[in-house]
Amino acid sequence: MSILFESTRCISCKKCAAVCPGSLITVDETARIEHPERCWGCASCVKECPVQAIGLYLGEDVGGKGGRMTARQESTLLHWQIAKSDGTSETITVDLKDSNKY
């Protein structure tokens, strides 16, 4: 998986840069990652972006060629939105209060 930045949606809030554990994200007019090969794929920046300008590119085995996953938080709910390359979409909702229960 790799990170995708949609520069037209970015509001330069720098929240993604603040949470990146590898300090890989730079924000000027828009956010970007200088060395995407160093990205761990942790999705911290995806979850933090308030305007869904950052997504995870999903491989063929997960979302199909060109699939993309973004996240939207609503109170304690995290909505993972998966847009597949065939035009279909799916949303997986996780309650953050229960996310670490086994």
C-alpha cells in the first residue's frame, strides 16, 4: 500500500505531518511525501486528515487496481471509506472506544 495525496483537497492544516511517525510529510501549500518508499503504511495521516485529502492506495488483492481508502471521523466513530476501481464503494465503521477489544 502507498499513500496518495489529493492536493486540490488539502487545506495545509499540517495535522498529517504532526502524526507521521517517520516525519516523512512536508506541508507547504499542500501536503506531500518526499520519499514514499519510506512510508510504513500506518495510516496515521489518513485518519488525521479532516478533508479526506490523503488516502491509501489499495493493491489488487484488497480493493482492486486503483482502489483508494480514506477515513472520516464522526465523534468516536471512524468511517473507512473504500472506493474500488470498478466504481463500487464500501464503508467500514469502527467505534474508536472499542477498536482495541479482542
